[in-house]
Amino acid sequence: MTKAVKYWILAIGIALLSLVEAISGFVLWLGFPAREGVGRGLGGGLGNLSFWELSKHTWIDIHDWVAVALVVLVSIHVILHWRWILQIAKSLFKGTPKRLIQVPVKTNE
């Protein structure tokens, strides 16, 4: 498996996990009404309330475990790109880019 394929799989995994994290976050925020006097829209102690056949506690578990998986994949992504990150940081602090590409300019003379 080439490096490009590994990076692509990693990026797709991060994108999919981010989507699941966002969906579960919105379900927890908007799908469960707030109890009177209890914080924001997470709703607590609401009995057998469910959304898409899943209880609030199941949604919280999904949200938490997807967040853990997302942190792992993003950490792997940063580790794999660490040399590139350092090179970019060095070039930003030096003020001059390492590589300049010369583009020929056509003039109408």
C-alpha cells in the first residue's frame, strides 16, 4: 500500500468519524428536550425517551467513543505529517519560503 493510499484512507476515516460526531452531537443537543432548570438542551431523567430507536445514554456513548476514535486518527495524521509540519513552521519563522517556482511570463512585444 502506497503512502498516498494510507493518507487517503486516514482522511476518509477522519471525515466519516467527524460526520458521525456532528450528527450525534446535534441529536444530543436538539433531539432531547431540556428539563426545566437543567442546563442546555441535553435533557436528563426523561424516562424512556429515544431518538431513532436509541436512548439518550446510547447516543452519549456513541458520541464519546467516536470522539476517542477521532482523537486517535487525528493524532496518527499529525505523527505521519510531523516532518512536513516542522518544515512549514521553519519556513514561516524564517520569512522566506524554501522553494520558489519560477513561472515564465509572456509579454506581448
